[in-house]
Amino acid sequence: MNYAVVLLATICLTYFVENFLRSAAGALTPILIVELGISHGSMGLLISAFFFVYGVMQIPSGVLSDALGARRTILGFTALTVVGVFLFWLSSSYGLLASAQLMVGVGCSVFYINAVKLISTWFPAERKATAIGVISAASGLGNFVAYMGFPLAVERFGDWRPLYLAMSVVLVANWAMNWLVLKENGSPLVDGPHTRRQPIVRTLIETVTDRRLLPFIAGYVLASFSWVFLSWMPQYLIDVKGFTYVDAGMVASVGSIAGIPGCIVVAAVSDRLRKRKLPIVAFSGVYAVLLGVFLFLPGSLPLSVYLALSFGLTFMVSFWVLFFSMVPETLPPERAGMGLGLVNGLGTIGFSFVAPLYGALVDATGGYGASSMVLMAGAVAMTLIFAVFLKECYGGLKE
């Protein structure tokens, strides 16, 4: 168990930095639009460059995990991430920044699923969900540092690059830590011969055609709209509510930090109730209500109101962590990993299309009204899908 805690600590640090990188373009939106002289639509494409390749790589990441092992997959692709982050740091043109975003997206894409695999190898069943909740919570800390750190770095140094460089150095040090710490063999929880796997193509076909995954896929795609709003939140608050860059960054970063307790609390509530569907419907419904309030309140209200709403939004949408318990509880073990890759991948690809659409609608209409309606429609539809089509799966496979 001592080794499992060390393992969790080092992979949490990796996931923290990766989520900082994941949020960097969104947090830098007000700066890069001016610095590069680009439209909102072009900025949306820059944001989504990371997420598109990240989504496409989800199923291959599971295949690579089987072929190379989780340790080798994480180390190899994190090295690619390191190259991408230094390219992003050095870049001053749209083309190079987009190329760096693609490279970082590929490098980060394999980490979460392989990290979950390592957690499943080293943590006992009664602590596994908690461990997954802890690593998932690290994403909120990474988002927080991006959305709050960049405005403060610009205010202090007049440039965003010092913070980005500092986090790049942390990633290099963490890669060395992972090289020393990560191992996937020797766990006392894994004994006996591995079960024989059926051909990958057959497994993929059976997974893709399994109708039990449809509510998860649709719901996760619509849940990704919340990430779109978080990515655009600083620019939205500046343009619509009249906030300064620092105040906008503060509101967005408070929302990001809410993901830390959110992931842990949502998972704990689900385990306590011994239910999956009720928590996901309840939390998604409250999220939809809070989103509507956030979008339609006047900007003249005290900053504290928006801080509280932003915290509530991300706290509620932390229900996404339940997908990583629900899919394995719904599918047979031999298809659970590929099912997770499919759900996570399509959800992320959905984000990569909606992020530039959001910006393009702003450019086309000259305001945020149409984009806000898209987000609200997605939130309501997501809750309805969970309520009507999602089946309870707590306790294992339901045929």
C-alpha cells in the first residue's frame, strides 16, 4: 500500500501539469487574440487543436497500453509532451502554436486511461474509486493554476511565458520521477495468468455496437460543453460582463479549483448511496440551472456572486468522474478499457468541434447570445439523457 500511495502521488503531479497545459490556451485567450491578431473563431481552433487529437487518441491509447504496457506508454508520450510544451513556449506565430498544441494533445492523450490502469493494478477494490477520484481532482488544480496564474504572470512580468516555462520544467522533473517510480508488475493484487484477449478488431466492433454505451457517449459529449464554457469564460466575462483580465481569471480559476473537491465528493456520494444514476442526474440538473443563472445575470453584481456561481458550476459538472466507474460496471471486463476510450474520446472530440463553433458564432453574430443558447441547450439535453436513458449499474455488469 505504501508503494501505491507513492505511485498515486507521482501520477497526480503528471495529471496536474497536463491539465495546466490543457487549459493554457483557454486561459490565454484574451492575450493571444490581441498578440496574434486573430478572430474568435481562429482562437477556438487553437483551443480545440489539443482536444481533437486527444480525443482521437483515446482508443489507440488503450491498444498501446496492451502492447507496450502502461509504464512505457506514459513515459514515451510524456517525452513527446515535453517537446511540444517547449515549442509552445518558444512560438510567437499562430501556425507554430497550433503545431505545438497538436503535439501536446497527442502526448497527453494516453495518460489518464493508463494511469487508471495502474491504479486498478495497485489499489484494492475498496480504495480504487477513491484513488481515481484523487487523480481526477488533480485536473482542477491544473486548471486553477492556468486560469489564475496567467493573469497574475502577465500583471507581474508583463508576459505569460515565465509561468509556462516553469510548468514545463516541472513536467521534465516529473518525467524522471515517473521513470523511477512507475511499475506495473509485482502487484500483490494481480495473480495468476492473464486472461487471453480476443482480437482487437473484434473487441472494437463489439464495443462500438454496444447500445449500452450510447447514453454515456451522448451525455459525455454534451458534458464537454461545460469545458467549452470554462475555456471561453475569461473572454466572455471581459466582453459581456465588463470584467478585467485579472477578475475574469479569478472567476475562471475559482471554478477550476472546484473540480478538486467536486470529483472527490461526487464519487463519495455515489459510493455512499450505492447508486450511480441518481447522483449523475442530480448534479447535472443543478449544473444546468446554475449555467442559466450565470449567463443571464447582469455584470454589475458583486464579484463574489460570480465567484460562487463559477465554483458551483464546476463542482456540479464533476459528475464526469462517475463515467470511469460506470462504464466498467456496464461492460464486460475485456471491453471496459476500450469502452472508456470510446466514451472519453468521443466526448473530447465533441469539445474540439464546439469550441471553434462557439467562437465562430460570436464572430458571425457580433455577440454571445447564440453561443450561450447552444451551451444551455446542451446542458438541458444532457440532463434529460441521463434521466431517461441511463441505467443504474452500481455493483457490476447489468445484462
